[in-house]
Amino acid sequence: MLLKDILKDIPVISMTADPDAEISGISYDSRGTCPGDLFAAIVGTVSDGHRFIPAAVEKGAVAVLCERAPEIEIPYILVEDSRYALALASRNLFGDPAGKMTMIGVTGTNGKTTTTYLIKHLLETQTGAKVGLIGTNCNMIGAEELPTERTTPESYELHKLFREMLDAGCTHVVMEVSSHSLVLERVAGIRFAVGIFTNLTQDHLDFHKDMDDYAAAKALLFKVSDLAVINSDDPYAAFMAQRAQCPVFRFAVDDAAADLRAAHLALAPDGVTFDALGRTESARIRLGIPGRFSVYNALGVLSACTNLGISLQRCADGLATAKGVKGRVETVPTDGDYTILIDYSHTPDALENVLKTVREVSAGRVVAVFGCGGDRDRKKRPIMGHIGTELADFSVITSDNPRTEDPNAIIEEILTGVTAPKEKYIAITDRVKAIEYAITHHRPGDVIVLAGKGHETYQEINHVKHHMDEREIVAQILERRKQP
């Protein structure tokens, strides 16, 4: 592709590169640069891509997209924001595939993954569409699953994936849109037919300076959406609506003025039932995922899909056949009259939600096994320590992706928030031993919640991901318990 076509819509300050130069690809990591590439020098939080311009040139880069003129002789394009320019250049290189599909974006602290899976299920079962999905668990092209490293990929990988989805026949894409991706311009140049806000609770304050900064990042989605679907029961709903540059559709349980409301809720161990009340239609909803938070997830899904042209009753029919998502209140087999759930509750609000949900259905004790990740928001550690030990009858505080931090030091910070008596909790750093302790000391009717890892199948220590699948761990522990 000609450089001038790749630079379409990108504000250029100055350039020495030939606009008619042929560009074979784009790279932003010098290690993956190929001959004929345009190299985008990104200023990151850890390293500055401008330092690697010589390495990219050695690999065959023919021009550089940069925020500072290179110190070596190489044709360049000077821009104000190389991340933003990379996103638009990637979109142009792959022929703007997102612009040829219906894009649905989901943002918020909790509920994003389940919401995206449910929307995909409804679109496929009720309209016959082929749907692409991008999110925390995995990426999907129809039924094909692809691995993922982050919630929202970097812009180049994102548009490459959109191209694959379009070529495979996808007409819709539903994706989780993280606050990082919005601030770091990973989704620049994408227009969403619907943007959904699930909720906002404390998380990522290692990246955002405070909650308002975090909220402002989430609200960026509604500058590039044709419709904002907002949970109006959330304390940040007004914040989101005020910043939306598009019409707003509200859903709620408690807000009587919402466009779509839930009434007559029935919460059960195997799911939720409620009446969805719209402006002109209503339907009885049944979703086989337990918890009050499932009502909100369902309302967000219903709001998006009805605005995409599916009737409320057909949406109800689709949700009735929907299944749960891996790592979200996921039941694993046990060897007795107790239950083990795996859940990706790694924020204070998510941990509170899952423990309250389990409390509603447990015949015995609620036992929580949880920790906090290293190199992430430290402020939430004592909060989670307090929530976990207050809402559970017994807690095992353990390690959860310590990354480059000392797991014992993380546990000490969690313990600063604990006010429960010492007989209500124990700290066991080794996560496998923590899980084994919870299983070994279970009582009839107990529900053991393994919180934090969810779909993850690894434990990250010092930049190395060691295999750790809690489903396998539980099975191994149960096998050992059979032995005399």
C-alpha cells in the first residue's frame, strides 16, 4: 500500500518520507519489524519506542512514524501522538474492516465478559449473524476460539483481527473495551453502533490517578458510539451520560425513569428470573446464571440487542438458552455434599457480588479463597481483605499473580484491612495449598469460592507464566483424597 493511503486521516506535522513509497506492513516492536515496514515509535510507560528506531531500520523499516525526529538518517512522518497515528494507519492498512461490520463495545469494571458472550449468543441465535468477539477470556471468530493476551489488543492486532473476522463472514463484532485501551488509543478510528456501560468500582488505580480519572477514561467510549447504553443505578451513570456525545438509553432495577427496568426479581441457585419492562413491550426473562449482578448483565444485553432491532420477546427466548461463561461463577465437580465455584472476582465489588450471591443460595458456610495481584492497584488490597473476611464465614488469603512483588508482602497489605476475628481466616501463600486447605476442612453444604483467577490457567511470577488451572488443581486434590 502507498504511504499516502496509510496516512489517510492522520494529522501530520511534517514528513521527509515519500508519500508514494510502497509500504508492505506496519510494526511497533522492532523485534517484529520486517523489510518494507513502517515502524511506529510509541512512547510507553516503561520504554520509549524512539530508542529502537535504529534496530527497526536494521530489520528493514523504510520509514518511521514518530513524535520526535529520528537521530539517524531515515525517512519519517512526524505526528503529535504516535499511538493514535498507529491506530489509524492500521485501520487504513487493513481496509477499515470495522467500518464494514456492526461494532458493539462494552466497558465498565465488572460484567464485561459475560455481557459480550450473551450479546454474541443472542445475535447468533436470533438473527443468524456470524459474530466476532474480543475480550478477556479469548477472541472468537464465530465458533473458533483464539488466545488473547489482554482485554483489548493493541490497535494493529485489533484491526488485523477485524480483517480476519470480516473475511470469515462476520457481520457483527462485540468487544470488551478497557479503560487502558481508550486512554492509549487502541480503539481510535473505530465507530461503535452501541456502547454499553456496566458499572464502575475500584480497580486500575495503579494506572488512573483516581476514580474520576478512571471514569473519564471509560466515558471516552461514548464519544465514538452512536448510542450509549448506561446502567442508571450505578453512581457514575450521570457522569457517563453527561459526557456522552450520542443518545443515551438507560437500564436499571431501581431507577423508575429508566428506559428498560427489571421487576419481580427471583434469585435462585441456578439463575435469575425477572420481568423486563420497556417503554412499549415487556417480557419474562430467565437467565441460567445466578446472582443479582446477572440481572444487570441481562438488562445491558437486552438494551443493546433491542436497539439493534431484536424484539424483547426474542431476546428473552435467546437468554433462556444461554450458558454461563468459563471462570464466571463456574461450578467444578467435587467428591461430596459441598460446592466449589471458580470466579474471576479480582476487584472489591466483584468479590462482594459473588460472596453475596453465594450467601443467598448456600446451605452451609461460604468459604472464600482469594488474594490480590502484584504490580497492580495496591489501594484495593485492604478493601478486599475486609470484604472477603466479612462476607465469608471463613477465608483463606493467598497468592494471585504476584508478578514481580513478594506474595507475602501482598498478603500483609490485604491483612491490614481485616477486622474479623482470627478464627475466621488463615493466610496460606501457596495457592495450591490454600485450595487444598479449603477442600480438606470443608463441611457439608459449604460453598467454596476460588476467587480471582477465573478463566486464567497460569500464575504469573517474575514475568513468567507458570501453568496453573484451578480446575485441574481441584481434580488432583480430589484424586489424592481417594487414596488411603
